[in-house]
Amino acid sequence: MEQAYKVLRETFGFDSFRLSQEAVISRLLVDNENALVLYPTGARSAGGKSLTYQVPALCLDVRLVHLYYRVMVVDFQEGVDFGYITFDIFDERSSRPPVSTWTFVKREVSTGSMKLLYVAPERLNNEVGHHICYRRQNYTEVPSGFVEMMRRVKISLLAVDESHCISQWGASFRPEYLKIARFAEELAVERVLCLTATATQSVADDICRNFFIYPEGVFRTPVYRPNLALKVEVANNMQEKINKILPLLKSRTGPAILYVTLQKQANEVASLLLAHGLESWVYHAGLPNEDRERVQTNFMESEKGIVCATIAFGMGIDKANIRQVYHLYLPKTLENYSQEVGRAGRDGLPSDCVMFLSGPDIPTLEGFARGETCSEKDLQLWIQEVAMKTPTLDGTLEFNVYEQSRTYDIRPTVLGICYAQLELDYNHIRAITPCYSMYEFTGTTTQNWQKVMTDNTPVAMSIKRYWTVKSNMSASIDVVTAAQHSNTERSALAKKISDWEFEGLITTKPSQVRNRYLVLEPLPKDPEGIKNLANLMYQRMLAREDEAIQKIKQVIDFATDDECLATALASYFGDVDAVPGGLCGFCTFCLSGSAVEFHPTADSVANPAQIRAILNACHVRDDPRLLARMAFGITSPRLTANKWSTYHPLFGSMVSVDFSVLVQAFDVECKKVNYQNAEPAYSPPKKRTYSQANTSYNGRSSGSSYSQRGGYGGNRGGSNKRARGSYYRRY
């Protein structure tokens, strides 16, 4: 540890470690063991959690790979040189042009000059072949193989930021994170450091199990922040919310963050504030990068600035004097809530965190949860396509996820999880580097275009044989189709186009990303085998939906329970004795002495006239859940494609009815016509022909003979106390 202290002083300018930093670093350097660090948002320390991997990187004199959630590292986003240590960010938003990025990274890693490499988890899909690189506003493919490159070097430490995303019980589960554990094992990484700000005990257990972390390697900092006053208000509409917060905002002594659920709500709130003389900034993921950066910079430099934002705002924000955090809409989870209120009062001074409860807001959150579940029928059809797909010339399977999403009415994010299940749970496939199928390209000059036209190599001739000339100096080509007809590998066609671009002859605009997979073990091709596999995967999908609904209930329970809010939040994350005496003295419960009254309800009976109206407007009869989605107001690819979604007058017309009641009601109607569409309002591709004779349409099917690999184990929450169903007829 002597070397660690030397690095701390000479490189980072600190005299001592804080919190559990020293113990964590000792665990890595002295014990040579893996570790999990749980530092809640707002836990102040010199250098924060970053020191726990930066100091070891300097001491070990070998390289560290840091995998992080967002493709942005605020501390080192330009690449930083600390004397003899080089940092670089290797992801799709790197400011360095892609070819020089790849060349630079490959050289620095292979020579040992680069000690820290920041990598997005998606990079682990770049195993062999070519990978997609982003070249300013354009895109291209260059020789790659990130995983293959890392196999050739020694990785002394793998740091996994936002590691709670690995847990399938967590609200932020991302399948790419499960591949990190496989990466660490296959490449014999010497040490792993997992970091997170929000992890319940069950999520922490998942992290430890995946990365072989022993109990003594878990370092948890208390969640309780005594300077935060957690408060709850009840309001029926936005105007009531604004009326309640206006006096507080006008008397604020520091900056304020107002969190909303949807992007459009951020604009609406900002307009309402402006009408009352309060200027604010708007921040959400739909804004251009330069606008988001401007808002973030303005907020960081402001003394009392106000920002109206979705949860996209906050990553990388380390402003000490934020005095107010408002949740104008219910957060999806207590994990989100904890992370967002943790941005207040980092300087230790008193700060207010106000959350609003409003019955009309709950269906929006429920829609997020329900929208991630497709019909079991569509899941079977998707599995059938994957199973029956003919490999390309290089032996891989290629799929356009967005095309599949429209075909099978499954959201792209959900398809990503489904592919990850086939890969990680059932070992059928393995993801490799994705590719593009469509290229549009234009000659940079007449002379350069002539060089393209006179390129007589076999690959160039294949391209020109199958391209579509759009003008005198531009053309487009579907390289997948061209490869099939020309007997030339798609990668060779793409490489030739990239070569022309690198030589400055053309500019390119590729599109239609296709995911690629190696087949490890063929999927079942018989109807019974496909049905059984679909059933297993569907049960997991339903379990995730149930868990998401439970998370919403837990937030409402937290806000309305007869318990100190600070104590309840700490207990959720396992800190049962964090608050002295169990009373913080500043929250809504402690100040009032009673629980907040809030009783949201949902109709338990569907209006027959409204059911008929939906059936008359939407002629689908093969998917009761789709009809329920339309009635409740939950978008889906199929609804959007047929204009039955957001702008349809009946979309969301039955939002007050319990969703399960809607599914059952529409199932009754669909069963009357044997689940046959009334008329061809939807014309699916021929691949939607798989027999559905034995499919259960109301969600729960019988057991399966398919191997039970990777099955779900049941609902798990942050604490042992489950949500009280008596308050929530909606659920």
C-alpha cells in the first residue's frame, strides 16, 4: 500500500483516502481478490469511486479496462495524460476519427503504453472480423476484433461501472453486462472491481455470484444522508404541483432539478414555470448533443439555476450545492429515486427532495412495464425465424432487429434481451461484430469518382454490378443481397467501400444495422421444441413485467407507509439501523406524525361499449394483448405501423381499467372468432404462419419439456417487505 499512497499524493494530490477507498485498494493490490464497491450517489470522497481503480492501475504497472454504462466519461473524456499513464475512451462517440482511434488504441494497448481503456459493454460484441466505427457524422467499417485484441494482452484489473445492470432482478438490467462476466472468465482477468451507486441485497448477490466476489470483498457505504429532507406531496394534476412548488422555487438558495417522466413533460413544466416568472432549462435525450452540453454547462456554472429534465440528466453531474430535487412524476423504482435525490446537498448542507403522488401518473409507469412484454405467439414466430434462418457464406446468422421488431411486434430492446437469452442462458448462439446492409456513397470529386468507376478488381466489379446509380456521382447498394447473388462475402464488399472512403474517393452513409451470430448449438426446429423454448422465455418475460410492477408498488409503499422516509429508504438497501432512533426528524412522516393518504384505484370491469369501439377500430383478433395495449395506451411496433397508436382517438381510452381485465376481455372476444383477424388490416410477411393451435393467449402457459437452463426464480425486491396490495386495485 506504500506505492498506493505515493500515487495518491503525487498523481492525484490527495493526502489520504476516504470512505472505504483504502480497504478496496488493499483488497485488489494486497489480497489480489475481486471487490464490489457500493457508493451511493452523493457520498462525498476525495476522488470518489474513480480512485479505487485509477490508483491500482498506476500501481500494478499493467493495463486496466474500465467498462461503463454511458458512452461518456466526464473526468477523462478528452483523454488524459497523468505523467506515465495514458487514458483513452474507445467507443462510438470518441472525438478522434475512427481509423486513427483504432490504430492508436491497438498500438498503445499492444505496447503496454495505455494503462486505462474506457470501453462501453457493447464493444464486447466486437469479437472478430469488422466492426462499425463512427467517423464524425458518417459511419464505416474497419478491421476490428476488440475481444481478440484483448486476448493477446494481460488485463490486471477490470473495472465494471454501474455493475447493478448485470442483475436480471435489477430495474436497469442490460444483457450486455452479463457478457462482461464471460469476458472476464475467458480472458483470465486477474482482478475485477464492480462499482455501483444503487444495489439492493439481491442485486449485490447477483453481482457477487457472477464475478466471484466473496462477502469480505463487498464494501458498502451507508445510504442515509442526514442533510436531505425527504418529502411527499399529493396532487391531482400538474397545475396543483406547480402551485405547491412555486413558493419553494422562488425562495431557493441554490440550484434545483425538476424530474419528469416523458420528454414532452419537461417542455410543459418549463413553460408553466416561465408563465410564473421562473426561467429554466430543458434537458432530455431527444435534444441535440450540443443543446444538452450547453444546458449541463449552464447548470454547472449557475448559482440558482433550474433544470426540467428526464432521468437522462444527472450522469456525470457533480455539483455540490443543489438545494432542491423535485420528482413531479413518480419515479419508476426506489433505485432511481435514491440516485436522483442523491444529487442534492453534496456539500452537506440542508436540501429538500420532494416527490409528488398523483393517480393519473401511474398508468404511464405501468405502460413502461407492460410494454416490454409481447405476445407468446409472436415470440414463437420470432424463434422460428431464428431457428430456420439460412447462414450466410461465412457461416453466420444475420438479422435486422428493427425489421424483426416490426414483423413480430416486439420492441427492439426486448429483442436484444431475447437474443441475449439464447446466447447466455441456452448457449445456442454467440454475438459477433454487427454489420451494415445498405450503403449510400457519393464521389468526393469527378476525378475521384472516375477512379471508383475504373476499379476493375473482382470485388469492385461485384459492387458495380449490383449497385443502383442515383446520379452521376452517387450510388447505393444492398451488400447483403449483392453478396448472395455475386458469391462474394458481404465483408469483402463492405471493406472495398471502406477502402474507397479511406482513400478519399467517396463519402459513405451506411444504414440498416444487422446483428450477427455464430451458431453454437442449433435451435429446435420442430413445432413442439419451438413452443417449449418460447414458453420458457415468455415466463421470464412475464416475471420481469411482474417485477417492474412490483417496483412501482414499492415506490408508492415507501411514500405512504407509516415510517420515517429516510429509514424506509435506507432499509430498502439493507441499512436497517442507519437512521438513529429510526427517525430523521425532517421527512414528511417525521414532521406530520402520520402516513400520507393516497389511494389510487383502477376499474375492475371493462365497459362493453368501449370494448366494442376498440374492436371496430382495430381489426386484429390474433393478439388480445395488442388490443389491450391500444385500449390502455401502450405503444407497440404493430400498433404504430397501423396508425392505431398515439394519435388514434381511442388509444388509451380505457386507461382507467385494470390491464389484466382488458387482456381477459379482449381474449374472450378473440376466442369467439378462433383468433382469426376480421379482415386483412395487417398484412404480415409470410414468416408469420406458424401454427398457434396450442398457444395460451392470456399469458400463462403450461410447463415445458425444454431444458430449464437459466430459469427465473421468482420475484425479489430490495427488502423483505413486499408491496401492500390493499392500496393498489390498479394492480
